[in-house]
Amino acid sequence: MTWRIEIDHRAEREIAKLPDDVLRRVLARVQSLASEPFPHGVKKLKGGGYRLRVGDYRILYDTLTAKRLIIIYAVGHRRDVYR
């Protein structure tokens, strides 16, 4: 059973600024979250939510298990995304 994915407006703007090669890899990982919301290598963050690595970039997201919903709230380079 698949999960729905929603991308926050902030994350949409961050995704639009990514280089083309990184953009393809990030979008592929985002789409794969629909079938596996907690893939190998995902890390639970202390403040809540999860982190998924894509090379030097990170996808930060949260889940609503009852609604089977994934909300992506930040995407960016590892040096900037946690600020």
C-alpha cells in the first residue's frame, strides 16, 4: 500500500534551486518514499521527523501514520538544511 507525499512550499522552492543531476536523484528518492517511508539509512531526528541522505543533500520529512501521509518540509545541502 502506498503513502501520499506532500511537499511543503519551502521545500518546493529549495528543490527548484537544485542542480539538474541532484534534482533527478532527489526526486527519485522522494518517489520511492511512497512505497517505503522508512528505507534503509533513514535517521530519526531528535526534534521530530526523519532525515534521508542523497549524497551531500538531505531530505527532511515527517510522517502521519494514521493518514499514511509523508510531508517533506526541507531539502538542501547538508551544511545548510538544518539551519
